[in-house]
Amino acid sequence: MRSASRPGSAKMAARLRGRPLAAVVPIGIGHNNGPPMATRWGLHCWRRAQAKVWQTPSPEVVKLRLRRAAELGLTYRQLALILMDVGRTPTAVAFAVSGTLVHSVQDTEDEIQWLPAVTDRLAALSRPTIFLVAAGERAEVVDAVVAAVGARIDGQCNAADLESRAAALVALLAAHGVSSRSTIMIGASDADRACADRASCVAYYPAAVYFANRP
């Protein structure tokens, strides 16, 4: 005797037969056409995929990722998430200025008040290209920040409004042969996050999180 099928299963099977999933299931931006998460099967597939992704790789790969994460000022997990997203290691870090590197931008180099751990972390960034993203601060003030950091700064841009700042960052990266999808942005405000989004940076981290990472 055949067991009774679940209510609606035959109807759903008929809807799906010979048709792409997108034709019957509402799909939003960023969806990869995987199984719908609203079903037990979808959740099962998701959990299996998550478990597979986070399987511990070989010791050599772990050591390589740990070294590259340290060079970028990231944790192992932060780098792993970026690798899952784009499949390559970032090559640049863009820092907002006010609230990220300094408490407030002052008129002279002597008056700059660095946030905790900032100077040590910048000095430890041996691998990536480093950029500063100013939000309309006076040019001489930003120059004082650059002078205080030293030769580790590879470029800077400065624009007061959000759209211009994002465009300036993209242009700055392009001028140095760097893709925005290979760039991490560190900031301290919603405007900084929005700038990273508009510039299509591969990741954004709040300064409090980034500078709290163990070197």
C-alpha cells in the first residue's frame, strides 16, 4: 500500500517539473538559485554546505591564511569569509580618517590624537597597499596625518559628500592598479560604510572591530 503523499507535494512537484527554480520561487538580489530556505530540505542543504565550507583545510593552507590575515590586520575567519566571497586575498586597505585613525582631526600634526593601537597596527601592515579616505577635512590637516603615519600611506582622497568620496576612492584605487573588490575599508560611521558599499569594496569593518584584532 502506498503511503499518502504530503499535502501539496504533488502540486509543488508539478509546478517545478521542467521549470527553473526562479520561475516559481521569488528570488532577490544576490540569490544563487539554490534550494529555497523555507523548506526543511533547503535548510538541510544550507547546513551541509556550511559544514563543508568550514572544514579545516590542510596545515599548510591554514598557516598561509594565518600569515596573510596578519599582514592585512584581519583574523583568520575574516579572511576566510572574504576568500569565500571573491576567491582571492585582498591587496589594499582604505582607512577613513576622523574617528577611525584619530579622535578628531586637528590643525597641526602635534595636536593629532591617535586612537588606541592605530599607529602600531599601521606599522605592522607589511603587505597591503594603504590608502586614506578623508571626508572633506582641510588638506593640510590630512597631510599632517599622512606625515605622522609616514611612508606607509600609498595614496589619499578627500571629498565632503558621500557620492564624490566614493567616486574619488574608486579613482584612487584605479590609479594604483587596485580593484575595489580587492580592497577592505575601515571606518567609524554609517557614512564610511556607505562609502565602502558605493565603491564596491570587498569588505567593511568598523574601526573598533578591526583595531581590536590581535596583531
